[in-house]
Amino acid sequence: MRIAVVHSFYRSDQPSGENVAVLQQVGALRNAGIEILEVFRSTDEESEAPLYKVRSAISVATGVDFGHPQRAISEFAPDLVHVHNTFPNFGTRWLTKLQIPIVTTLHNFRASCANGLLYRDGHICLECPTSGSKAAFVHGCYQGSRAASLPAAISTAGGAKGNRLLKASAAIITQSARVHSFMLQQGIPEARLHLIPGFVEEHHTQVTEAPKTPRFIFVGRNSPEKGLAELLEIWPQDLQLDVVGTDGAVSANRDGHARVRYLGVQGRAWISEHLPTYTALVFPGRVWEGAYPLVVREALEAGVPVVALAESGAADLIHECNAGAIYEDGSESHLRNALEAMIEGRQQLRLRAREVFKQKLTEDMWLTHVRAVYGQAVASTVSS
């Protein structure tokens, strides 16, 4: 099988689990013997071109593409095109004109929301999906700018149901139960939706013992939707928390958290190596997430349970699989109870976390499901 993979990479100075996931999946497909054409564009490179912001805005708003990606795809003659992300470096009109089946993987809520997160001013926001995308312009939801938000507001005017790319897709892959449910509510036919969680590579062969002295870890950027500041406001003074991914410049008072250590930005290899030395991963993310978060999947692979903030995509997975605990926003007692449950559960919870990885998040399982979707997409296009 021959597949053209289309993806627009976000800036490298903003670490993205989405970028990592796409490269992982391309590697898995190649290892499975599938020929791949990479149709990639990088914001780092594209932004160096003259009039980049103008061209990008036009592409987002109208779907017009200023390059000719279809030429390389036509020469490659793939069986299908797998699209991950087109924002902000690809138009989409050329994709809808291809006489080739399209499979699209959703990594965020960009088809319904200008900033892709369904999150504004510290809370989940469904104003555009329910009342129209002009709200994105009014609130300046993309980059805090009305001017920057206008193209995105135009592109989301029809919501997910009216999205040009999704309408042209023979199959749409969702990566979490919450995203799947949302797309159904947005009017996407169930027959075209396929729930396939992303995978992580297997680095650990056995579940290690929980540390004798409880210690917890947070991994993520210091951005509002990641919830670090709110976590620190209610963090128990007697428990150790290591913060990875930020230098500690958060709104909470660092001097009041003697048991909080800031370890800076670390690579995935460091995270994979050190995760098993912790009692649990703490995930205070405040958004629904377009997929089960990468670091949550990495923790489960390492046999480490997860404490997640309620009403998040991560919390959905942890609750469904009983691989950790959930706490309510702003509740010191709920967080304390969740953390103590991790301490008391020790090895049983670690074994359960690893079991969830084996059941849902392996590369082989992802390949089996995605290849089935590819076959259905090709077959449905031929029959139509």
C-alpha cells in the first residue's frame, strides 16, 4: 500500500505532542511495509517566506494553497491520502479535488474552534460550535488578536459538519472518546468516524516497584490550559512534586512550596527513563484534549498511574480504565484523596496502568485498526 501523509508542523519552540504523534505513526506505517510520501510543511520554515502571514491567513480563510502539493502526490500515485493537520500552512481546496480517498485524523477541535482547544478565559467554551464562529473574532480567540482570529473564524463558520476537508474524507479518525462524542454531536455521520487512540512505543518490559517515599511528577508547558498554576495552589505541602517542562515562572508562590522541584525542559528519553521512579503522574490539564495526552500514554506504558483533573480527556481514560484517580477543580481535599489513593494502591495500580497500555495503546493495536480503516476507505471510494 502507498500512502501520502499530509501534516503542517507547529513551531519547534512550542513542543507539540501532535507533531510527535505524526512522526510516530509515519514510522510505524513504514515499519509495517507501507510506502509513505511525506507531504510536510513546517511553520519554522514557512514563516521565513515573504508575506507569510498574509498567505497563511488567505489559505486558512479560503482554502487556497499557494504551492502545488498535489503534483508530488499525483506522481507518487498513492492508494489514499492521510491528513493530520493543515493549519496554518496548507489550504484544503486541492485536497477536495483529488481523485484519491482521504482519511483524516483529528488532533484538536480546529474544525469547530479558532484556537483548536474549545477553551477561553480559563474555561471550556462551546460558543462557536453552538452559536456561530463570529464569537472567535469578537473574543480574539486566536493569539489574542481579532485580526489573527478572523481567518480562523471564517474557516470554522460551518462548524465540523461544514468543514471542507471533513466533508471530503472517506474516514475520520478520532483519538479519544470525548472527541468522538463531540464530532457526533456536531453532525458528523457515525459511519465515517473511527475511534483509534494514539499509541506510544514500548520502552519498558516490566513494572517496577513504587518508590518507598511518595513522589509525583507533572510534565507540560506553563500555559493556561495545562493547569500548573491551579495545581500548585492546592498542592499538599508534605508531598513532593517534580515539575518538568517549565522553569517555574508560574503564578503560584514558589516559596510556599518547599516540596516542589523545577527540573526544566527534558527530552522524551529522560521522561521515559524517570517516569517509573514516581508514584504517579499528575495531569491537571483544563481542556478536553484532541487525543489522550502523550505524557499520559507514556505514563501508562511505564506502569505509572495517573491523577487527572475531572472533565478532561485524560480523566475520561483514567476513569474508564481505573488506572489512577480523578480530582475536582480547586478542591484540596479531592486532590489529597486522589494522591493518597495512589500511595495506598501502589503495585496494584501500577500493574493496572501497564495493563491499560497493553489493551489500548500499543503500536501493533494501532496498526491493526488503522489498516482496517484504510481498507474500508479505499473500498468505499471504489464502490461509490
